[in-house]
Amino acid sequence: MNIQFKKGVLELCALSMLIKEDHYGYELVDNISKHISISEGTIYPLLRRLKSDGYVTTYLKESQEGPPRKYYRITDNGIKAYDELISEWNIFSNGVNKIIRGDLDD
């Protein structure tokens, strides 16, 4: 898949998962990569940026399988950003789909 496509929607995918429940980094990678081919190295810089932008916070949670895991929780600002991204995504994807289908008269 085109890397520019992935870069553009990865933030939306991560926020979409975090709006439903808190996740740790590898869990986000694992779940997203079931639908979009991504590597671990792609998600962690994004999560750092989301945190610095105030869209997520982090906390440590004990793990039965090793050291504590860093979990990410969406903030109120993150929910607002998510809502804006969803709106932009719907407008964008509807426009692209019209062009692909040849519905250019609308």
C-alpha cells in the first residue's frame, strides 16, 4: 500500500481505537496491522506526537508477561481532534469515491 495513504490515516486509526478503550503501543500496532500493513516503528513517533499535542496521556500498568506497559488514553482534546478528523475523512473519502466511480456531475 502507498506509504502516503498510510501516513495520512494512521492518526485517525490510532485515535479511533483509543476512543473505544486504552491501549498500549504494541497492541495498537498489532490491531492496526491486521487491516493496514504497518511496522512498530511507525506508531511510536505518532504516539509521542499525540502526547505532545495533548491528545493522549499515558500511564503504566503492570503486565503478567513482563515489565509494566505504557498505556495510552485519549483526552478531551484528543476526542475533539478525532471528531474533526472523522469529518474531514468523510468529506475526503466521499470525494475520492465519486471520482473513482465517475460521478463527477455532483
